[in-house]
Amino acid sequence: MALRVGVVGGGQLARMMIAPAVELGIELRVLAEEDGMSASLAATAVGDYRDAETVLAFARDVDVVTFDHEHVPQAVLTALVDAGVAVHPGPHALRFAQDKLVMRARLQELGMPQPDWAAVTDAEQLQAFLDEHGGRAVVKTPRGGYDGKGVRVVSAGTEADDWFATLAEDAHGGALLVEELVDFSRELAQQVARRPSGAVRAYPVVETVQREGVCAEVIAPAPHSGGRLQEVAARIGITIAEGLDVTGMLAVELFETTDERLLVNELAMRPHNSGHWSQDGAVTSQFEQHLRAVLDLPLGDPSPLSEWAVMVNILGGPAEGSLDERFDAAMTDHPAAKIHTYGKAPRPGRKVGHVNVVGDDLDDVAYEARAAASFFVD
């Protein structure tokens, strides 16, 4: 009988696990939030991932449960574990991806390099942090933010009053996370795969290019990242994976500062946008690796297939028509480009697909990827 992996969440990450699951002989099952989602090809159930009974029923006949996102409530995750379901990553690890304040505190315990930070519960505390950090800082909601949502640069303690008011209305109370505004030269990402039995593999550190809080491009490996930088980034990723007991794929988003330090920005415990290049640019893609890892199978080789890989996100999509209508022209003009679409309706700023190009000349690879992606947006 084939091994069975249940993925909670029907988005594009689950969609991109389908092909490697087929190749590995794994039966992939998906609990989608609604009909017609990106991973509908593998959706065997539709339901609310916040409802324990729904998720328990979905998990009844699988060997392991994993995730397309980190939003499944801790109570649901704990119910799965209590029922004897193998959950990777487990609730004890996922809580660090679900709550940025909890994450910051644990990374501090592990001695990981990170921005100065504090938990603040009112404008007075926020202003005190600002006064100590040059008058500007980044405020984040601890839970639920992604792709630039729940993040705000402020220069006065009162500029987060609406968020403080929301916290005051929450029966559980809480605090906001404030971080120093880091003077960075670029953003990087380090991916690590870890099995439940403890084996780990690190991918090359990559450079990510953000536009309006959303990842637009990824260059793999990050230019000028040989030797010391790669060693330090990999050590940070492995230390976090082991210290938080992450199983599956872990992405550590990093700032490289102007004085050449690396600081941890965010964590993701699943396949991640920064690793999409690996579909066509690595011996083992992050999606295959995640399936191997959560099933505690031997991990694959994360080495690049070519000197360079560039991933360009397709953001928004065409103003009229569908992505499919653009394929012929894009593939004709750029036959080396690998085009991946997510089955999503176009919407401003939405990630609806991406393009990968690999090769030995970075300028050529970047041009081909950007040019091919341009066919799909107006």
C-alpha cells in the first residue's frame, strides 16, 4: 500500500506537492477550504481546518498530516496528536511560526542573531522603544500576518493605536511586537529540511527581492554567498530547525546588514516561496523534500543543477482573460522558461504563478525569467 500524506490547506503549496508525490508513489490527500482551490486535483475533502472533528475525520486514513499553511489552531493540532496522528511539523514547533512574540523569545534563548525587539501593550511602551531606537521601528501583529500584512513602520507611539484597540477587545489580551528598523543591504532566505529522526539537509542560501512587502524574485544561490556567508546561514537554519524541533521544510528569512551580519527576520515551517526555484533548479525540489522529510524517508540532494536559478513571481495576472491564453507566446519566445501556474483567478498583488529559469550566466537567466513572466501581467 502506498504511503498516504494528508495536507491541510488547498493552496498552491499543496498543489506543487502533487507531482513529486506521484513520482514517489505517495498518495496525496488534501483538505481544501473550499471547492476549486489550487490543489483541487488532490482534494479529497472540503472543510474548515479550524474544526477539530473535520480535521480528525480527514486524518483518519493517512500516515502523516502536514500543512499548506501555518494557521491551523493549536487546539486542532493537539487533538490530532492526542488521537495518535503523526503531525509534522508538530504543534510544539508550529507555535513558533504562529506567534512572532513566542518565536522571538525562543530564538533569543537559542542565541540566534535577530533585531532588537520588545512586546508592547500600549502607545507609551511603543514610544519608549522608538526613543531608544532612532525614532522609527517596525510594528507587527504577532499572529496572522504574511506578505506584508500585519506589518507597519511607525515613527510615533500613537501610530499603532488601532491595533492596540483591537488587542484590548480581545478576551485573551496580548501585545504587539516591535522591532528595530534594520539597516540591511539585502534579504536572504535559508531553507533546511529535517526528518523526525533528526537528519538535516541545507539548501543554498538565496537572495529574495521584495516589492511592496511581497516576494517578487529569488536568485539561487545568493550572489557573493560562497564560503563564510553560506556556512553561517546554514548553521543558523540548522540550529533553528533542531532547537524548535521542526520536521519537514523550514525557511528562515534573513537580513544581511550593511555591516555584513545576518539577522533572523521570519520563519516558515513548510515549503516556501523562496524555494520555488528548486522545482527546476535543484536535484531535489523543496516539495519532494518536504514529503520525504515528514514521512521520515531519506532526504534528497539539495544541490543546484546549474550555476544559477532565478524565480520570478507572477503577481496579479492579466487584467483580462486567463493565464492560459498567454502560454503560447511566452513559451515560444522563452523556451527555457518553466512556467508554473496556481489555478487562481487574477487579482492585484495576488501570487498566481511563477517562472523558473536555470543556466550558467546570471544576467541571461534573470532576463529570461523576467521576460517570460511579463507575458502574464498587464
